[in-house]
Amino acid sequence: MLTELQGKAGNLCSHAKAGEIRCPLIVRTTSEDVITGHIFQALSYLNARWWLPDFLNEALGTARFRRQVFRRFKIQLWQNQPCYPKELLPWDEGSTQVDAVLTWENPPTTVFIEAKYGAALSTHVSGDDGQNGYPSDQLIRNIRVGLHQAGYLDSDDQLFAQSPRDFVVLVLSPQTGHPLVDRYRDPRHLQTAIPHFDRLVGLPRNPFVGQLGYREIISLLRRQSRWMTRAERHVVEDLTDYLEFKQVNLPSRSRPDPIASATTVTLPGFQPSVPIELDGARNPDPSRKTLSVN
């Protein structure tokens, strides 16, 4: 974040630009992972009471969540989710990696967030040839897997019946207007998009699919910063400046970047109020250790 805002990111050598070598220490300015890491690292320093319900309600377009103390609130980045039951899909599908998973326990709630920057939602998984009559785009995949993880899928292997968790799926991007979000907010379209929909024991409170843009995040944080501590207000100022910078410098089209690795810059002087867990599955080098910020 700071390297980009202060113009200290440096330049790529001609070999890196040509894709001949990989430069793991240089921050990719177009990397969705880098931006996601910055956003949620900064949010982890803030008391969730002052931003979380505002974000969710804005994204869903309704006052669904109240302001409260969020018990056992946790942010997990790039977490691999168990596979959706293979017998319920007409194609092969591996595990699903969710960019950010937010959870708390009063009441038990899970939020899946798919972060995009300069690229659209994927239209299908590699194993789907489009001949099965069901969509396999990135958003419906997150919805299916999330409903499974939250307990909405009828399963015979549970020893004791458990009530499903509340569940929300959001798309986070510089701008809103994703047509798939509008489509899957309609329970009728959702029903026809999930194979064996009859195996679901219900759905979360509607709406549970939404989208949030950088402009909304900036506005909400600046409005709510009056309730925050001085240290939190500094974090808000840095994050909103960064999001404005990324919005102005949004690439006009998605293009491959020769640098595969991404780094996260830690804001000095603060300790996160919420633990961030980084799943090592995102790391292309299995020998590198999983990072954890506590």
C-alpha cells in the first residue's frame, strides 16, 4: 500500500516485463491478492462494530445486520473450502478457495467474499463443458459451497442435527454492477442454478447475495470514523486513500502480469484487533510457510 502511494514500488526490468524471469519481491499493482490483503489487514485493525454491519447492509441493500459486539469475530484469507459433494454435481470440481471468509458466533454467521480487480467473475470451471444445463460460474460456485459449509445441505452423515449458520456471499470490486449478483439474488434463479436443489434444507434470510464497491467502502469508513479511536482513524485514512488510488488507476482491461507472487505491506505501529489467517494453498511454493497475523 505505502510503496504504491509513495511511488516507491520501483520499475520492472525488461526481463520481468517479458515474462522471462519472476520477481517475487516486487508488488504487482494489478494483483487482486495484494489488494485483498491490504484491505482486510487494515479492516482487522478496526473494531468490527463500526464497519461490519454497515458494509453488509450496504452490499445487500437492506438493514439486515444490527450494530453489535461481534463475538469471536475472525477474518480468514484465501481459505480452501471442502469440495461440494461430487455425487451432486454433473462435472468434476476441486476445492474452492474463497478470497476472504468472515465469521462470528452471535448468531453463528459466515460471510464469503470474492474480491475482483480488473477482471470479471469466471464464467465456468474447467471441468464443465457447458452441456449439463447448470451454471458453474465463480459466484454460484461460492454460493453452493458456502451453503454446504453453513449447514444448508441435507446430509446423512451427521450424528446430531445442527441448525444452519446465517450465510452471506459478497463480490468486492472497484465498481458494482455485476449482473450475476442481481441474478442470484432472486431465489427462483438460484433454485434453477444449483443441481439437486431439493437436497437443501432451506436458504439463508433473503437477500444473502450482494456486492460492494470501493466508493461505498470509502464513504462508509469516513462516515463511521468519528466513532473510532485516533489510531483507527489513521488506518481509515490510509485505506481510503489507497482505495481511491486503486480506483483511479484501475486497468482498462484485464491483462496477464508476469509476476506471480504478491507481498503484503504491514502498517507500522498497529496490532490487528482481529486475527487474520492466510491459507498456504494460495502460495505457489509449497516449501514456504503459512503466514499468520495474530
